[in-house]
Amino acid sequence: MVELIEYIAKSLVDEPEKVKVSSQEGEDVNNILLQVSSTDMGKVIGKQGRIAKAIRSILKAVSLKEEIKVNLEIDEIQE
């Protein structure tokens, strides 16, 4: 799933080399942290959060197939 989020994010942003995706697996939830540069935050989130919702919908579909819960957090890289 990390590779999927990384591929989607790198396709959306102007600075794909600054995209970082990390994952923390808990007992019942897999937390994925997507970090992009501050100039690309709007491209990943979209108007009224539509792109972020779409990414989360894709994650939900994949997680239902694999029978795990996934939480996606989007943050900007601290430079």
C-alpha cells in the first residue's frame, strides 16, 4: 500500500523527489504518513479535500480486500 500511495502522490506533485511515505503497523490499524513539500500540499489535498478523499477511498478498497484498517495522514515536510 505504501508503494501505491507513493505512486499516486508522485504523479500529482511538481516535486516528486520530495515525496516521503512511511508506514507504522499497529495491532488493528496500519497508519500511513504521506509527506510532501508545502508548495504541493494543495495538489495532494485538492479543492475541498476531493483528491485526499479519493486517495482514502482507494486505500479503503485495498484494505477491505486485505482485511486490515488503514489510516492516511497527509503532512508537509519540515525543511
